[in-house]
Amino acid sequence: MERRIVITGTGVISCVGNNTADFWSAVVEGRCGLGPVTRFDVSEYRTGIAGEVKNFDVEKYMTFKEAKRLDLFCQYAIAAASEALESAGLPQDLRESSVDPERVGVLVSSGIGGLHTLTEQHKVLLERGPNKVSPLLIPMMIGDLASGNISMRTGAKGPNLGIVTACSSGCHSIGEAYWMIKRNDADVMICGGTEAAIIPIGFAGFCSMKAMSQNNSDPLHASRPFDLNRDGFVMSEGSGVLIIEELEHAKKRGANIIAEIVGYGATGDAYHITSPHPEGDGAARAIKMALGHAGIAPEAVDYINAHGTSTELNDKYETLAIKRALGDYAKKVAVSSTKGVTGHSLGAAGGLESIICALSIRDGVVPPTINYETPDPECDLDCVPNTARRLKVDVAVNINLGFGGHNGVIVFKKFVK
């Protein structure tokens, strides 16, 4: 019997809200969460704006002492996972429930990991010597510890790992978690992405690449996906975590089902370390692969949440990819990028944007691409400009692309018994 996989819970930490409800309302209403960087002096940086998480109270989720032993990306992941478990009707400690912890896995990934801890302890090394470096450096820094710490806190003993595929890490984590349940390695997966890289070295690296917007005087309009005058992405941070579950397992415990995951595609460009393939080849193949696994024709897709970073090359080449995958239908489907509101949260993007796809199905609304003022002839899709659109969404597709030529695509469908 085929195992169907459904979404039963979501959790969010973001620059526009530290729970799913606040995040979703901001995305639908087009309320941008970007602003000046407040955590360090950016006077010598090309870019001085970002999507910082605001009013994050870590002691809602753990003690101050526990937090001191975790990098911020792990704190965000634990917080988002906590909300996701609660919304799924699962306890924070699975050992206190009828759910078998050995059948619950964790796959919450980060594109960069504990960059803050690494740079902080490198400074200690240079100033005070090797014997003063924290023994917690390695377990705080490595990216798999988002999954590791969630597992230890919840008692989840199923598959446990982290995936590093740059800005597609969150997307690939959900897709691979989907396959883990499909092949009966788990009944429930806690999955998604997390990132906390708004620190001097992270900013300096992206600034040197000239990848980020330099519209520092107007942060609310700096991220403008698919617009002719886009000039780069705006870095943000946070975490998006989903509880995905085998259908019969979810029904047995009376879980609320938000949407179903029906397809996943992962491909490589084999082209360039930072630029997508100029013909959209890899992303197009990932879309086709995901739709093929789902058994869904291109014409059945109602909404695509595009990677849409607001960089010149991504938006142009992603447009080509959607056209290659969907053919003539590409211009008829609603395609929006929500990064005008949220900025680009790197490894967390796939988690947050998968949640957006699921909620678009649940609520029958497609969020807008904000700051769309001047059409780009090379980005000639229906990008749902500036205002959300009421639309019956039966099938939604999430696309995420990462440096290194990594392409991830997930297909979501309205749940029908």
C-alpha cells in the first residue's frame, strides 16, 4: 500500500513574526520585515540592511544556561520545532506520548551553520591562545546540530541528519524527509531549515560577491524579485520547520491535516559555483522530476513559490526554468516570490517557503511579489504583483536553488481523503 505523506504542523521564526500566524499574515499582506542592520557597525559595508529576527525570547523555549551552549541557528530551529510540534498536537517530549520515538526522525538543516560561534572563538584563539577556545566550539558550530539538538530535546530516535546544499538546504531536507517516510524508515519527520548568518563575516562575504542589494536608504523596497530594477538579495534569518507524517499515522491520532506532499525533485546544474544554469536546465529538470513523481501535469499547478532572490541572474534564469518545465502554461500559472517581504533566509528559505505553499492551499490565497514596479521583459510570468490574490489552490510548487548548482522542488497538494 502506498504511503501518503501529509503536513500536520508548522513552526516559524522570521523577520516578520516568531510564529506561523504572524508570519503568514505578513506574507499575505505584503508587510516587509527588512531594515537597517542593528547588530554591528555596517558603515564600511556595501550593504547595511537585512531581515533580522526581532523580539526573540529564547527563554520561552529553554533556560538561559541552555541557550548559552547553542549557536543562534540552533536556538531558532528548536523554537520553530517547538511550535511545529504543538500545532501538530504532539508533545515536546515524545517519550510522554503514544507515538513511538523510534519512528520519529529529524532533518532540520542549515546552509552555513554556526558561523557566529566560529568567528567568536577564532577571535578567542587569536587574542588568548588555543587553550582558551571553548570545548563547545565544534558542537555549537557544525550544521547537523540543529537536528541533533531537536532530537535530544524531543526524544526522536528515527533518522537524524542534516543536509548542506546552501540556499536549498531547507527544501532538500523536507524532500528527503518525505522519502524517508515513503520508504517506511519513519512515520513522522520534523524537517525544514534554519539560519543565523547576519554577522560581520557573513555580510562581508556576500558584499564582496556584490550579491546583495545596496539600496540601503530604502530597505522596505530593496528586495524586489522579478522587477527590472532589482539589484541583489537582502539577507535574512530564521527557521521554518514542518511536521510531516504518514497519513494513516496522522489519522489514527486525529491530527489536523494542512496539505499533502506528493512530489520532490533534486538535480544539479554542473555549471557554475554561484550562477544558475543560463538556460534554467537544472531547475527545469527538478520541476519535471517532482511533477513526475507526483503524477501531476504542468497544467494542474495553481501556484509556484519561486526562489526569486531579487538578483539579476537568478530571477531571469528561474523564469526560463519554469518555462522549460511548464511550456506554454508557464505564463498562466501564478508565480510569486515572497522574499520581498522576508528577505532571503538562505538555508531556512525552503522551510519557510514550503510553509507558505501549504498555507496557500489551506486558505485559498496566493501571496504577492511586493515591490514590483517595473516589468522585466526577461521575467515575463504572472508574478502576482504587490497584492495577494484569492485563488483556489489545489497544487502548489516550491522551488529553491543553491550555490553549487543545487536545485530542489517540492509539490504540495490539497488533501483529499
